[in-house]
Amino acid sequence: MTMSMLSRRRWVLNHGLAGLALGLPTWAQAGPGQGPWQGRAAPRRKLVVILLRGAVDGLSVLAPWGDPAYAAARPSLALAKPGAEGGALRLDSLFGLHPALARLMPLWTQGSMSFVHASGSPDPTRSHFDAQDYLEAGTPGRKSTPDGWMNRLVAQLPGSAGPTRALNMGTTPPRILAGPAAVATLGLGPRALERKAIDQPALQAGLAKLYAGDPSLARTFQNTTEGRSQMQRSLASDSEPAMAASASAMTSPAPSAESADRGAASARSFAADARRLGQLVGRDPQTQLAFTSVGGWDTHVNQGAAQGQLANKLASLAEGLEALAQGLGESWRDTVVVVLSEFGRTVRENGTGGTDHGRGNVMWLLGGAVAGGQVLGEWPGLETSALAEGRDLAVTTDFRAVLAPVLQRHLGVSDAGLAQVFPNGSEAWAGKPLALLRA
């Protein structure tokens, strides 16, 4: 059976342009009321979400060195006390930062980095895939949610939305941005925005004429070309040698989407691309939301303590976060960066020098809008009687209770809008205010 002309057009647009996602930005079809900005002022406040796929060990990221049960549960993996060789970097009398994250300590001392420990999802699953789905959908325990909470957020933000209001950096479409709102996608590597055939005016004019008879297709194509041009302009003045040199850091292949990493970039790759992400978010006044994910955190074997597998990845992550902040430039003061993972890892180390799937973890908050220098949340302790199922750090703060004040106080989402972003989530934050943001 021969395709109709309309079918051909839809196939070319929805599949041909979508195929550019590995190296070029593409856009999902915009929903009602989400057209171009048409010269109106864009909101300045921004949110960047970074998901560490594979379940990073929060008890190493932010080690509870002052809890007597910590060292006892981890004979070879526990970080030494602050001041000792390979020791945690003291934040207070209970917690210390992993030494591989030392380059982030100025953010703590300057008051632009905080943590919420013992946080996570109320759903007890230990499946990477289910836990990531619940976190990205924003509906723990519910598998039927069709879209992601960041896509729903686009429709609840004050002001009009354009094709670059929400940005994803990666090689695969993330669950968290699935939905009807327009989402720009930046591929990995320094060549992601090199000019291609689609940038030629003659080809654009021809395709615009082809799609002119269908408003839906025409709007999608317009969002694609306008958004791509906007992203190219944002990076046009970039001449830093470090950007071109970053190509050498892109030699490792992306993890398989079938693994817990789901196609996420490695920590090393993130370190190479983070500055570019920050520049796009910071320079484009239309961009308000950004998401990326970093894989490789499933450390069942040979995890290491102050040195080793985990330490190396944390060092690359810290390098990337520092580069992200530098790329944001002046926009850093109006930005909140949230780093989170699907769940934590077991309190006790296993027999192969690693840790297994657990529950509670630590969420990071960075940025000029953050009330930094704090470890927030209720610490349940690591005594056996306090552990979830006798083995894991308990979850005392729902991840939505951390995100809710960021969405409302920082981005201006209304109570009704918050209920749309996190349906049936009011119990997660009711009566649990967290002083996350600057007054």
C-alpha cells in the first residue's frame, strides 16, 4: 500500500528530523499555547536537573563520619575521619564530603551548595528501571503515568513557552521530558551544533513549503529550525580552546540503553560537555529548564573508598559541575542545579568490595539561588534498628518535598500548577518545609 502525501510528510518530519538527535537538536511537537516567544521577555530563573543513573552511593558522596555505625558497617569502604589521610572533607560534626569532590568545596564555603540526606522515593523498589521511571514521572509507585514531570512543568511556568524553554542534553529522549511540550535536544560532543544540510536556507524554505498545508507539522518544523538557530547563536562566540579539545574526552562509547544507565553519558563525557550545556542555558534567555543524565554508578564490585572506581567518577562529576557553573556565567546566581539518583546503596559493604541496591540517598542543590552551607533533612541514623528492612538508609524526605519549593519559590509555579506537576504528591511535602533557597 502506497503512503499518502500526508503520511510521507509526517514520516519525514517525525522520523527524519528525530534521527538527528544523536548529533543535532530536535524538538517534540509543541502543545497548545506553546508557540514562539514573539519578542516577549523570558523568565530569568533556571533549573538544571542531573540524574545519576545506576544509584550512586550517597553514603560515600556525603559520608556520615560522625555516626559510629558508619565505619563498622564498611570496614574497607568507609572514608576516614576528616583530617586523616584520604579522609572526608568536614562539613559539620556528622557529615563530610568525599575527597574526590574537593573542587566543589568553595561552593559550600561560599554558600551555594547544600544537601538533603536520607532522601529518595517512598516506593521500596530496588529495580533501577522502575525507580528511574517513578522518579522521572514524578509519581512513585504508579507505572501508568504517560509523561514526565519536567514536561508537565513547562506548561505550569509563568509566561509563554518557546522551542528552547526546556533542553535535554544526551543521545536518548529521557522519560522525565516525555510529553506534549516542546523540548530541545543537544547531542553530545563539540560537533553537536555544526552546520548541516538542514541549516541551508534553500532546504529550509523547501521543507517549510512542503509542510505548510498541515499546521501541526508546520509548527513542529518551525520549532525545530528556530530552536536550532537559537542554540547555534548562543554558542557562536565560543572560541575557548578547551571546547575544541573536549573532543578527545569523547572517545568512550555511550552505555547501552538496556543497562541501568539507559544511554546516559559517562562521568568523563559529562565533564567534557557540561560547560557547553551551561553556556546554552546561560546565554539563551528563553531556556529555563535543562536536564541531563550521567551513568556508571552501579558499584556492586570494587567500589573503593577515597580512591578507586567511585572516586574517579566523582572527580569527573565534580569537574563537570564546576564547568557547568562556569558556563552559566552570570546566570549562575539565578539558577538551581539539582543532582539526584534513583535510590541509594546498602549501608553494609558486600563480599566483593562494593555495595548493593538500597533505599535512602543524598540530593545535591547547587547554584546562586540556593541557601548553601547546609545538610538538610532528618537523619535517621545507621543503627540496625533504624535501617529500612534492616539493611538500608531509611528515606525520611520524599524527593518531591525537595523539588516542590524549588518549583514554587524559585520558578513561580502556583499551588494548582504544583499539583499538576506532582499529582497526589501533596503529602510528600505537607508540613515539611525545607529552607533550600535564599530569601
